[in-house]
Amino acid sequence: MFKLIKAIMPRSDNFFDLFEAQAKKSQEAAATLRAILEGGDKTADLCARLSSQEEEADHISYEVMQSIRRSFITPFDRSDIKALSSALDDAIDQMNKTGKTVMLYDVAAFEPNMRAMADRIILLANIVAEALPLMRDIGANSSKLHTLIGEVSKIEEQSDQMYDAGLRELFKGKAQENPLAFIVGSELYDRLEKVCDRFEDVAHVMSDIVIEHV
């Protein structure tokens, strides 16, 4: 009887397509963010592009929520689907907030550790984009998924170290002559660190799903 009910109730098989679309958008946003941190006369245009990418990501996240409402059968728990999509969306949102901070304070030059953190953000986005398609068959891909999730944690730890080193350099350098430079710089570092944290949130949700289904 339950099989019959499952057969006739609405279902959606597009969740993985939507997750992968979100991951691709995070890769695009990460590349734009890295370009912003090079400075130069294209900064405003790049920040506008990042804002557009964030809006596009919001539309994908909205479609995930709509699919949850429409579907009787989902590939895994609805709360996990929502958490995974929300964490991906939050990562892109934090990238956009970094761009907004750049525009708000009219920042033209960026510290080496900021660019290094943006490089790690690109790595994190790429790992997530590699891992999400594997969620289509968790049983067969559990080992690879655990490996990729572990890589996310290692890169996030690296970003923590860059964050701390960057703040120390700001305090010992620019802050001595211009306290405002330290305030602005520390806010940018904080935004970049939050991007990395949100990608780690994605990895945590994925890890929970893998554990539940293996």
C-alpha cells in the first residue's frame, strides 16, 4: 500500500540539479570576489556582478524551498535539504556582503592575506561543487564524500590562520598611522572568514546526511 501511495503522490527529482546549480553559482561568485580583491578600476563593476550573482543564487534557493513544498517524496530529510540549500546560499550572501563592504568604504587596496583567503574560498567552492553530484548516490560515494568533507575542514582551518595573521599585520602596520584602516580591514577579514565558515556549514550538513544514509 505504501508503495502505491508513493507512486501517486507528487515528488521532485530536481533537488540535486538545484544543489549543483547553487554550487556552480558559488564558484562564479568566488571567482568574482577574488577579482575584486585585486583592486583596480573594475572594482565597482565586479561588485555589481557579485550582487547579481547573489540574486541569482537567491532564486535557486527559493526554488529549492518551493520544491520541498511540492514534493511528497524527497531524496533525504526535508530539514537537511533546507539546511544544505541555506548554507550554500549563506556562503554566497557573505561574499556579496564582502563586496558591499568594499563599496561602502571605497577600498582600493587589499592585503595579501585577504587575497590568500579568497583563494581558499575558491578552493572551498570547487570542493563543494565536486562533492554535491556525489550525493546522488551516497552509498557508492560515501568514502569520497568523507574525504572531500575533510578537505573543507582543513582549508577552513587555514583560513582561520590567515585571518589571525592578517589582523596582526594590520594592527602592527596601518593601524599605527590610521586606526580607521584597521577597522575597515578587520571588517573585510571578518566577512571573508564568514564565507569560509558558511562553506564549512555546508560540509557539516553533507556529513550529517552521509552518516544518516550509510
